[in-house]
Amino acid sequence: MLAETPRSILIAEDELLVRLCVAEELRNAGCFVYEAQEAIDAIEVLESKPVDLLITDIRMPGIIDGIELARRTRAKHPEIRIMLLSGNVKRETDRYDGIFTKPVRMSDLIAGVKKVLQR
């Protein structure tokens, strides 16, 4: 279990299998998980649900990518932790709480999430 009090995590990931796998692991670790396939869907969740951590893919379909989603989240909700998940990490990633390169080992991701949520 990641914490005594369940934490809510939003996963913004367009790859269905990646999103489902990450969501399942986080639920098994005791988290409440919201899922979004595109950044615009994630913004809707961020505006309507309590979220402690955003995990977003960098490259996503639509007019808003993961970096822009992270920027908007940081500007509007500075209390939300942000972790990036991508197969190609090259730009503007140092201002967020964590980054994981795909394919990611689930045990590493869970350890990283635990560390970020304890801050």
C-alpha cells in the first residue's frame, strides 16, 4: 500500500494497454485511479475530481500533448504532483516530480509514485 490514506492518481496515456496496466498496479497498491486517453479528457478530470498526482505520457493525440498538460496542471493546480511517462524523453522534463521511460518496470514506477507522494 502506498499510503494509509488512499491517494488519487490521474493517468493520461493514449496507449490502452499501458494505461490499463499502470492503473491496475496503482489500484493494487491502494490508490484511487482516474484514467484519460487524451489530455483534454485529463483536464476535465482535473477540474472535477480531487487528484494528488498526474502521470502523463508526453506524446498524445489531440491538440494538447503531455508537456502542455503538465504545464497547465502546474499553473492551475500547483499542489498536484506531476510525473512524466514516455518512450522519448528529450524536452522540458526537469521541472516535474519524476520521469519514467517506456517500457517502465512496474516496481520502479510504484516506488517512484510512493516517493513523490511522500513529499
